[in-house]
Amino acid sequence: MSVPKRGATILKPAINRILAGIILALCMEGGRGLAQTSEPGAPSPTHAQQFSRIPPNQVLTAIAAARKAIQSNPNSPQAYLSLGIALWSGGRPEAALKSIREALRLDPRFSAAWLEEGLIANDEGRFAEATEYYQKAIEANPQNSSARLELALAQFREGNFAAAKSQIEAILKADPTHASALNCMGLLQLQSGHLHEAVESFRQAVRQKPDFEAAQMNLATTLLQLGDAEGARTAFQVVLQQDPNKSKAVYGLARALSRLGDKTQADLMFARARKLMADQTSELRARDDDNRGLKLWNAGNLDAAAAAFRSAIAEDASFADAHNNLGGVLWQLGQKKVAIQEFAEAVRSQPDFAKAHNNLGSALFAEGDVTGAIREFRAAISFQPGLITAHLNLGMALMRANDTRQAENEFRNILLIDPMSAVAHFELGYALALEAHDEIKHGLELDPALTNAAPEIIHALAVIEHVIGRDPTKSK
């Protein structure tokens, strides 16, 4: 069965935000966040609450389970919240927010849903709204320690240290072993000049969670401020065991070694810190060039955009975004082989870059490498299960490879993520029509008498062949 040719889609990115300032320490382990402008050497908090992420290989199953739960009980706030979390985990923030808000419509005092809406708002830079949502989460459930911690972080950023301390104290009253709250308490104690108390809070935090890098970094920095060079050296070394390229830990270790009189090792660490910081400066310059290129691209100035992306790559040869964006511009300029090289370099630089995998797959598909395209589309989906474009492209590539059944699965996956996707309904219908055509033809080949027994089927076959552009006089 041959399939009429239709193209795959290359994704054009939005402008990337530059994260201003430097993250020195986090109030909570792991997670996302915007860097906060801060003085070198001074611990500072940032948003770092990990959204309730679902592993990529479980996202579609989670979406299916949530939709089934909603079908069984359309008035279940928990089912809508579960769907929102699954959609967010799959990279569909707008759909996630819609589902979470439906949960809140059904139960305006659903604390967990208010918290998740706050996390999304914070992640999108809507900080005032996020603060409001955290407060609503606490009003609905005063025992929601995650909401209290997020609210404390927001208040810390605003300089409202007394209010932040009140939230942290409430958390620690309920759970004295809460590592993130202990770390935040240490930061608040630093703000009020109580360095020794801060050290004890940081020590308690790392005792509760030995791999809590942020608390360990805060401990090291504070010990250095207190003049405890030996203690600081040990703490910085622990940080570097977890992250050998953390420039501020390398610099802090160099300062501690210098105070301990170990000039040789101190000089080595200072040199290493300078190299790491220079690399970070190059990364910031590269990001600036990349943003400039995106603006030029959006304005239609392709040659200037390509030059800006090349400038970004010259600053940071492993900058995956710039390689991907340059590939997109070169593709539009008709330089297809070079574009494919740039997309390939993007995924080499960042193997989990879903959109770059999709773009590479689209380019390979257009050049006739269907097998390579299928491989890249599957890679894109493995890293971002909610990337509908990759599901669509994979389905179309599978159709080209005459694997209609697998193509149907991909179109159904799109409808699982977005039941209102018109293109997915169309492509699924098209695939089903092709499959129906072949089944009917096979039945007629097995028993030609069916031609007379079921004239309506023959009429349907003619209609299908007309729709798919198949000559009914030719065999499949």
C-alpha cells in the first residue's frame, strides 16, 4: 500500500528568556527556577519546588488513567488535578492549567490544586499571582507545608523576612526534620546576622538530607564568613563531589585553601574557578546572541538571524538552542544538508532536546530518510510525550513506511492528549480509510462473489478510493 506524500513539521522556537544573575543556593532541593541577582558569596533563595512530575515513559498512561477517571466521575476534582499534572509533565502547560482550574471550579478549597496553579504561575514568571495561589492553598489546608514553603520563598524574594520566617516556623513546628525548611531558616538567620544559628540550621538540613547540595553550599559559605576555613573546605569539597563544575564552590574552596595557607592548591582552584566563570560568561553572551537571532528570524531577516546564531555558537559550541535555531533558518534558506547537520549537532549537544529531535526527523523525512525520521520522532516523544507535533510527524512517517496500525496509535495518542485536535481526527480517519480499503479488497480477492452480495460495500470501496486518490482498477 502506498501512501500519498505529506510533509512533516519543523518547529520554530519562541524567544528564550535570559536568566539574569547567579543562583548561589536553593531553599529546596532540585527543581526549576529563575536565578536571583545576588552578591557573590552570599546565599540567596530561589524558586525550586519540583512540580509533581511524572516520568516521561509514564505520561501517556497517566493521561489515559486521568481521562478514564473523569469519564467515570466528571465531578472529581482529583481526577482533573491528576490530568493537569500529567499534561504538565508531558509539556502541555496551557492544557494543564485548564484542567487544574476545572478542579478548582469543582472544589474551590482544593489546596493541592491551588498549589499546583501557583507553581505554574511562578514557573511562567507571574510571581504576584503565584503568591496569591499559595495563600489560597494554605487557607484551604493550613497543613500544606509545600505551599507554606513556596509562600516563604516568595516573601523572602520580596524582602518580607518576618512573614517568611512565620511560614518556616509553622512548617518546622509540624515537622522539625523538614530539610528544606531548615535550610530556609538558616537563610533567614543569615539575613538577621545570626551566623552561628544559621550554621546549625544548615547542618541540621544536611543531616536530614545528606545530598542536599544547596544546604551544603550555604553551610560552606557561612563557615567561610565565620572564619572557619577548615570547616568550609570540607563543606565545599562535599558540594564538589556532587557537582564538580560548580564554579562558586570551586571559588569558595580556593578561598578556604588560601586562608589555610595551601597556596599551591589554592592557585589551582582559583584558576579553575576563573575558567568555569569564563565559560558561564560565554554562555550568557551566547544566549544573548541567540535571542537576537530569534528576533531577527521572527522579523523575516533570515541572513542576519543565521549570523546571530553562528555568533552564539562561536561563543559556546555546545549551545544546543543555537544549533537548532540555525538549522531552522538554514532550512528556510534552502540549505538543507547544512540544516540537517545543525539539527544533528543540537541533539548531540543536548540528547534530551525533544524539539531538536523532531526538527531533525522532519528534515530527514523531507529528504527521504523515513527510517531516520521515525527514529528521531520517537526520540522526541520519549523526552517530551506531550509534543503533539512529534506524534503527528511520527504517524505520518509510519504511514509512509506502510505501518498503518502503528500510525493509528500515534494519532490516537494525540487525541488522548488533546481530544479536540482536528488534524489528529483527520489523519486517524485517513489511516482507518486506508486500512478499510485494504481489508475490503482482500475480502473480495478471497471471495469475488461478495461483489454481488454486498453492493453497498463496493460503493463504499469506490468512495474510499476516490478520497485517497487510489485508482480502483489497480491492486494494492
